[in-house]
Amino acid sequence: MKVLKCLTIPFVILALWFIGSTVGIINQYIIPPPSRVLHTAITLLSSGLLLEHIATSLFRVFAGFFATVLFAFPLAVLVGIKRKLQDFIEPVLDFLGHIPPIACIPMFILWFGIGEASKLAVIILATFFPVFLNTLNGILSCDKQLLEVGDVFGFKDRDKFLRIIMPSALPSIIVGLRLGLGYSWRALVGAELIAASSGIGYMIIEAEQLSRPDIIIVGIITIGLCGYLIDYCFFRLTSCIIPWTRKRSVYGRS
């Protein structure tokens, strides 16, 4: 029943799209009919071109995401434990947090060229803040009464962190990781639209230059499906490994 409810709106949109294309309400040059888009998708899949672009984009997303986690997570833990560091870091983060990653692409291209490094830099910049801020918020929001209980049991600082603070912060950390994955995917496609020779974003901009709206629509649908599948798999994985975070991180929100 839930699946049918989820498919209702897509089905209505598809039906309106099909009817509009059939009766001539929709300009088929601007928005091709569903049959043409489906045929294009099958052609791209059978040729392996679409899968190649997807694989390239996914590699960039996960490489940039894991690089961000390796940097942002330890930094958030350090700032959460050494709270005096917040006075030094907060102004810098407030400044950088208002800069869209896409705005930095020209500078990254000048620094790193049009290779993989510039795209990874965009992903890292886009992913850093949700991972860092949610992790920091989770650590700082730990219930003080739980820490007092730890004192009663004679826990050392290390034991408090591993057995009280981290389990309490995990829901916020999971939210940050899910948001970071979504941000990294969107930032990557933006970077590929500007400077790339492969990837979903490159496929879309190349199709625009060739006046192929059917390929553009296939690319847009692919982006949405890949983003959804990544988020769904991540949510299921974390729900199995850390079941107590399940209800608090639905839809990527605490």
C-alpha cells in the first residue's frame, strides 16, 4: 500500500506528460514524449555509455565524501572536546559556510586544473559543513546527567567519550553523513556541468549543446534515482548497524 502511495504522483506526472505529448499541448522538441526518452535511456544503457558516466560520478562522490569524513569528523570531535577552540574556528566556519561551493569552481580550476582534484575539492567543500556541524552538535548536546552518572561509576574521560558521548551523538552524526552524501552528489553534478569530460553532469551539458532534450531528461532522472538509492542504502545500512538511530534520522533530519 505504501509503495502505491509513493508511486501515485510520479504516475500522474507521467500520465499528464504522455497525454500532453499525444494531443500536442507539449512541444515535443522542448520536452520529448516518454516513449522517446525511454528509447534513449535503453540505447544509452545498452551501449554502456550511461553506466560509464554513472560509475565516474559515483567514484568522485564517494572519494570526496570519504576524504571529507576523514577530515571533518576528527576535527568536530576535537572541537567538541576542547571547547575553547570554538572561539577560533567559529568565525572562519561562519564565513566559509556562506560561500556556495559552485562559486569556488573557477578558483579550483586555476589551482588544480580541470582534472579530478578540482571536482574533489568542490565535493569536500560542500560536504564538510553538514558532517562537521552535525557531529559537533551531537557531541555538545550530550545529556549532562549521563555524564554525571559516568562520574558516579568512576568513568575516565576516555570511557565517557566512548560509552556515553559517542552513542548519544550517533543520531546527529548519521544525519550529518546523510546530508553530506546528498550535498556531495549535487555539488559534483554542478562541477561536472562546468568542467569535466565524463560523468552525468558532462553528459547533460553535452546533450544541451547537441540539442538533445531526451538525453538531458535521462540524465536528470538518473541523478534523482542515484541520489535516492544512495540515501536509501545508507539509511538501511545504518539502521541495521545502529538501530537506535532509525527513528531520529528519518529523511536525513534529527
